[in-house]
Amino acid sequence: MDVHHRRNQILSILAIGLGFVLLYLAQKYLTSYQVRILNNCGLFITLAVSYNLINGVTGQFSLEPNAFVAIGAYTSALLTLSPAEKAMSFIIEPIIWPLSVIQTPFIISLLAAGIVTAIFGFLMGFAVFRVRGDYLAIVTLGFGEVVRVVANNTQTITNGPLGLKALAPYTNVWWTWGLALITVFYVSRLVRTSYGMAMKAVKYDEAAAEAVGINAFRHKMLAFTSSAFFEGIGGGLLAHLITTISPTLFTFFLTFNLLIMIVVGGLGSTTGAIIAAILVTWGGEFLRFVEEPINIFFIHIPAVPGMRMVIFSLLLVLMMIFARHGIMGTREFSWNWVVDRMNGLKFLLRNRG
Amino acid sequence: MDFFAAKNLTMKFGGLVAVNDFNITLKRGEIVGLIGPNGAGKTTVFNMVAGYYEPTEGTITFSKNIINGKKANEITKLGIARTFQNIRLFTELSVIENVMIAYHCRVKSTFLGAVLRFPLYRREEKMMHEGAMNILEEVGLASLAKERSDSLPYGQQRRLEIARALATGPELLLLDEPAAGMNPQETQDLVDLVIRIRDNHGLTVFLIEHDMKFVMQICERMKVIDYGTTIAEGTPEEIQNNERVIKAYLGEA
Ligand SMILES: Nc1ncnc2c1ncn2[C@@H]1O[C@H](COP(=O)(O)OP(=O)(O)OP(=O)(O)O)[C@@H](O)[C@H]1O
Ligand SMILES: [Mg+2]
């Protein structure tokens, strides 16, 4: 295959090592606000990259991540809370057995979040992949709403609109970026296997994919369930990052944010999803000032909550018109490309000096 | 028992009878043609055989299985491969990827085995690569393996689609207008190619074509349909001199 395989592997390991050194320094020296942004970046990389697997790589335009994240968040939160804490916060109606007595370590709760969400995704897949195109988008959007409504109304499991409070703040940069690394590893490897090629085939031409023996349904299910697994774990991390969850947290807004990321990054490109997840998360923080009251000389602009969403939506519209392929198109980062550029640069410098 | 048989196939779209009581049997190793004017129902026959449409009536048997009602990808796995009238390659993938993909349905590794690159998957990946390369060699596209498939000229895209179909390991190959859009030289090369792959892979070929020169050269037997109904069958010579066929093509004069 690639003659530079070994070298690239070493470069990747070095880059990851360097990344973790930077994370160590960051969480040691940055302010807690900055560390929170860093956590959000890691988390959104996971969510965007796994969402991209079904929407970008397999080409099945669907709108369910808020449902997956919600399921993961609730699963994990219900497992880390102690029985005493649960008894205390379920004031309207008591929590059902066995949830009332179970408590697990954080990591187990995360795995459970991934598995429960994957099972949910798997079952949901049977229903939603009977349709495609716009219908798929609508049906999956519906599922997101259903999950939220159910969370609001199953008082004895989710504590309804009151939500779950005072979760232990287990999530830190190691968890968020560790999960991001695993997700990126899984997705980028998967995309390069024949399974991933089959997913792309389904995206480009489903009828032709069937003609070469590819079971389109099974590959959609694989992408969807994988996506659910990582979104679920991401939900668990999110819950223990903000330490309070309630149904209002998991509206379509969350999905819309992720959609912006994968479109800006370039549908189908993992590299693009990573870059855009960081840009949008960081940019969202940066743009906070537009929602505050602004005084320019004598002009006073009052605070406009939601202004950032307007800007992001505009950005999305402009992308659709002028740069449909996003930052990366369907291309991916590659060490060969980097090394080639470096060699080119060296050559340039030598010829000058 | 016949290698392949279609009995009393009928396909209705609402009130339109696209194919009416179509019958054919194929023997192993034959090259058989299906011709007829535009809109006669030829592609519809293929779509039924390949599992894209479920026949309104009739049965299709292929090496002892009744296959109508099965899904397209299952039929491909059983050994019937097809090409499309309007080329349908995976345009953004490379030439070799377009062929490698056709081996995927026989991959034994699970997706986790593939992601973790277990030895079984590595072996399978190597086999897919080598298999695809051999087939590209055979159809004369090996030197273009790394190109994007939509960068090829039209005639070569048609060959690539045949290569992709071959890689699924078929016993019966359905070619829907393989010579469409080809110049005379390319068409002549295609005649050689089809005969060669038939011999090398022990195929049976069932093809639709409008180019009469091509059909007459390559087919041992053919069937003519018009408005969904079979109007003639026989050897190329018999068809050429058949009154009804001439009328169907030229219109009632
Ligand atoms: N999915 C469909 N729904 C409705 N009508 C269809 C469908 N597919 C084919 N038809 C109709 O069936 C008839 C036969 O079409 P078919 O494509 O089989 O013709 P053909 O012999 O392949 O023609 P051509 O030589 O132009 O390719 C046509 O009238 C066509 O409009
Ligand atoms: Mg046709």
C-alpha cells in the first residue's frame, strides 16, 4: 500500500503525544473559562465526527444527534448519581427500581451510555431507513422531539422537567479529548476499510451499490449505530461537564450546531469536521459580545440574545451559495501532503539563501 | 433444469404494461441478445431479473433458485451482475476503488476486524486489491487505476462498469447497451472484450443493444420485443429477415 506507512504512523503518534503535552499545560495554566472552551471543543469534535459518518460519509441526511446525546446524558447521569442523591432530587415522584439503587463508576456509566444509545439507534434505524432523502430528515427530526418529550414526561426515570442536578464534575480535558481521539481513530479507520468504501458507494449511488452486492440498509445501520454509540458517550461527558441536565438542553439547536459544523467542514471529511468543530465552538465564544449591549460612540445597541445563531445561520446560507464543499470538501488530512509541503518549503528556502 | 429461466414475466406500472408475458431460457456460456425499439421494455426485463423491480407476474429461476422477490444485492451475491444503460459509476472514487468495492460483499471480516486491521482483514484487503488489479488488466484499464473514475472518457467508463460487474464474481452478466456512445473502433474492441471475458470467466451473457452490427456479430441467439410483447426470436440471420421485426423498427409503411 502506502510506502510511507511506517513514517506516517510515527508522525501520528508524535503528534498525539505533543497534543497531550499541550493539553497538560493548558489545563494547568489556562483559566477555568478557557479550559471549558477546550472541553467543549473536544466534545464537539466527537459529536461532529460521528454525526458526519452518517450524514457526510454515508450521505443519509438525518437530524437526530440531539436525541442520541440526550439518551447518553441521561443514561450516564442516572448511573453516577448515588441512590441517596436520586432519592433526594426525585421529589415529585420517586425514581423506579432498579435505577433507585444502582450506582456505577464514571467509566462504566459512559460505556453504558454508548451501548444504550447504540441499541436505541439500532432499533430506530429499522424504522427510519425505510425512507430516504427529505423523509429521512423529517422522521429523524421527529425522533429527536419524541425523545425530548419523553424525557419531559417520564417523571419516574428522568425526573421530568426538573432534570438531574448536582452531577459530579468528572469530565475534564482528558476525557473529552481522549474520547475525541478514539472517535476520530474509529471513524477515519472505518472510512478507509471496504465497509467505509461501501458507505460512500451508498452515498454516491444506492442502486449501483446494490448492483455490486452491497446491502445498503446494513451499511446505513452500521454508520448510524456507530454514530449513536459515540454521540451517547459524548452525552455522558456533556452531562458531567455541565453537571445539570434537563430536557431543554437537548433541543434541535444542538443538532443544528452540529449540522453547521459538518457542512462548514465539508460533508464527508473527518478532518473538516474536526476543524469546523473547533472553529464553531471557539467562534461561538468569541462572538458572545454580539449578544451584549454595545455602545459605539452615541449609538446604543441593546442586548440581542440569539444573535450568534443568526450569524451562524447566515454563515451556513453563504456557505451553501458560495462554498458548497466546505473547508475540506471530501478531502482528508494526510502526512504525505504535509511532508511534501515541507520539502517544497525547504527547497524554496535553500534556493533563496 | 435450465441454468436461467424467466417464465411468463409481466410488469405493469399502473395501467401501462411495460413487459407482457416474457419467456426466456439461457444455457450456460451463451451470449443472447435482447433487442427492440425505444421503450419496448428491455431495461424493464433486466430490472426484474436483477431485483430492481418485482414482477407483477411470473417467475425467474437461476441455478435452481427462484429469485424474483429477492433484493438486488442478494441477487448479485447469487451470481447475476449487471451494468446500467446510463453509466452509474461511483464518480468520486478512483478507478480501482470502483472495482475493489465489488469484492466487499464477500468480505468475511467484521467491521471491527477491519477497523483494527486484524490479519484476516489485511489478507482480504490485499486480495481485493490484487483481484481488482487483475480485472483492470483484463479490460485494459490497469494504467488508469488511480484516476478518478469520472475523468475517464466515455468508452472507458463503460469498460470500467463491466470490470466492476465482473469483480462481483458473476455467472450471468447482464449488459444494458454496452456499446452506446462508443465509436466503431471502441465497439469492435468491446466485441472482443465480451467474448474474452465470457471465455475466461465461464460467463453467460444476456445483453441489450441498439447497435445492430454489434448484436449480429456477438449474439448466438436473440429475442425481439415491442411494446412489451415478444415478436420474434432466433439466430441473427433469422431475425434480420423477419417481417415483424422489420416492421417494428421501421414502422408500418
Ligand atoms: N419505474 C417505472 N415507472 C413507470 N413506467 C416505467 C418505469 N420503468 C419503465 N417504465 C416504462 O416502461 C416502458 C419500457 O421502458 P424500458 O426502459 O424498459 O424500455 P427500453 O426497451 O429499455 O427502452 P430504451 O431502448 O429507450 O432503453 C416505457 O414506456 C417506460 O416509460
Ligand atoms: Mg433501456
